Amino acid sequence: MKYLDLIVKWSDLTLDEQKKVLLRPIHSNSDLIRTKVSEIIKNVQISGDQAVQNYTNLFDKCLLDTFKVSQNHIVSSLLKIDPILKKAILIAKKNITSFHKAQILFDTDIETQPGIRCQQIYLPLNSIGIYIPNGIAPLLSTVLMLAIPAQIAGCKNIILCSPPPISDEIIYTAYTCGIDQIFQIGGAQAISALSFGTESIPKVDKIFGPGNAYVTEAKLQVNSMLNGPDIDMLAGPSELLIIADETANSDFIASDLLSQAEHGVNSQVILLTSSNELSKQVVISLEKQLKNLSQSNNIYTALKNSSIILTKNIFESINISNTYAPEHLIINTKKPRSLLNYILNASSIFLGPWSPESAGDYASGTNHVLPTYGKSISNSALGLSDFKKRILVQELTSDGFINLSDTIEVLSKTEKLEAHYNAIKIRKNFFKDKNEG
């Protein structure tokens, strides 16, 4: 296999060609998917558990008497987990917990002027749904990334759904994170059930977690419906952009590019470097490492969406990165932290040769649920605040009210909102009459 055609020189490209190099692969969102998902949502709303059971039998080839995983099933799963895996899960849990506990939000309580008290308080979301894919391998790391901040935030009801047969690893990880409401359902039918509730599956206020095109479309549709739930974000194909200089290890760079390309055929990876020699060595290393990977065909397809871009210098690389706004950004240069202040758009940043993206995916402590498709321009990585809501409180004393009343009257008159003005005037007259009496 040849990857030399991955290398392009940025200055040789026209503006249109530059835009084309940075285009993401088109995320599947066909009319067929939209129509099918809409049908599933309606059927689950109407028929509840029966519809979920029918779709589970149809799509997962699994006929279940009950969706909820029993306590006996949970206990049985706990006994099957390898001690080495248990240790790894607990270490990852400790780091993720530490980082997310540091994000705890403190209430605001101030007097904006004498007699006027304003507060901002944080309350946990009452009920949330966590969706965990269970395809080629169980995504137990996503259980950690969603369940841990939910628990720290204080969410009272946490419902986890994953397609059957649900893996022992997912059950163990969920239980370790304090979740015992686990349901064996997947796909758009799971999103529908969480959104509107069925006889056995509780309705939730917000849904978290990634999934395939049907799951993503279902999240989009239920979020736009009356009384539908909120959602975390619409996850697109995984992305990685690396900024590297001549000091970078080409094998490290290649391994990071391959690790993200492994996520799926629509994944995209980009290397930005001003070193022609590094780019060539990375290509050689890609070819060498790819031979030993079981997902080599899918990775090869993903690499067709990808590029190694030769730039004039590090600052041109940074400008291109800020334009692309990657999900994951690795800065593998001589002094990576010195470049941090120049980065404007990225969901999660990894500094230096010993910070592979894999660390963030699993166990360093940061969250791996991240905006894709350039959404890091305005959106943020999942964090503790996503599991809470802000409530505002204000309390005025009579003196505080009187001192502010003229200001409110002027503003409400200007906006021609007579009832607003009257709400102030009536109180002022009452205050005046009381004092005169």
C-alpha cells in the first residue's frame, strides 16, 4: 500500500483546494434513515414495550422477556471480570473522578446594589439516560465518562441502555459507578424509549452518549419534539489533527494517526508539519504499523479522507488547525506548551510526545465526549456542568425596590410594556400611601 499521495504542500494549493483538503467526510444522514427513525419513534410512543421488543427482535435478533438487567445478572457479571481489567477500570475511574470533582460549580450570591440580592444556584438534572454502543467491542470507557460526572453532579435517576446481549464489562463498569438501572435495548428504539418512557423504561430529561447514524438521528429528532428530552451533542466521525516539528518521533505520530483512523471508515486524521523529512518518515511508519493491525482495511479507507500537510512554519500550522477546529489536537513540538495560547479552536488538546490521544480516551481523567465537525469553535467538551442546570434567584427589600423603581419605569416605558410599568407603579403607590398614612 502506498500513502505518499497523503502528502500535500499547503502553499501549492489554491484556496478551493485548501478547503477541499480540510473537508470532513460526509456523515450519513439520508432520507431513508430519517424516515425509518421517525417511524420507530412513533411506534415506541404508541406501543411502548411491545414496539421496543419487536425492534429488539428485528435488529438485534434477540427476544427478551424483560429489558432490565436483573440483580442476579449483575452479580453474575461482576464475577466474570478479569482482575487485571478491574484494576484498570478502577484507576481510570479514580483519575476521571478527580478531574470532574475539580469542576464542581459554586453558587453565586451577591448584592448588586443595597437591598437587591441576586443568586445563581446549581441543581442536578433529575433523570438522565446514558446510551452505550456495544458493537465490535463494549465501550466501557464511555460508561466511565458519562456515569462519573452524573454521579458527582448528583443526578438522582441514571438509566443506562446498551444493545443486547449486554456485555459483562459494561455491566461491571456501570455497577462500579453506582448505576443499577441497566436496560438491554439499543438503537433508535432505545433513544425513543428513554425520551418518552414505556411501561418498563423510565422517561429521562436528557440523553447522553454516542451511537450509529440511527442513534444520532433519533437523538436529533426527539430533541426537536414537544416534551422531548435535551441531548448532550450530535457526535460525528472521530477526528485527530497533529501539529509536529522536526523533533517529533515519526513512529509516535503514525501510531496516533492510526489510533484515530481505527474508529471507523469516516474518521479523519491530519498531520501539519513544516518538516519534509518527518512527513516522509511518518508515511513509512504508517505502512509498517498498518500491517500489524486487524482493522487495516477500515483504517486504509479512513486514511483516504486524511492528509499530511506541509506548511511553511509552525504558525501556519496553527492557523490551519484553528480553521479546522479539531475534535482532538496533539501538539508534538519541542516546546508544546508555549503554543497553547495560540490555539483558538479544539475540543481536547494533548501536549508533547508522551500524551497520546489514547490517554484521553481512557484514563488520564479528561472527558472523551467531544464536539466534532468543527463545533469546537463554539461548543465544549462534556463536563460536570452538562449534568446540572442553573437557576437564578432575586430578592429585593422595600428600600431596594424603591431605589431601583425609577430605572425600571424608564426602561419599561421605553419598551412600551405597560403591564411591566404598572407592576412597579402599583407597588410605589402602595409604599407611598403606607408611609403617608
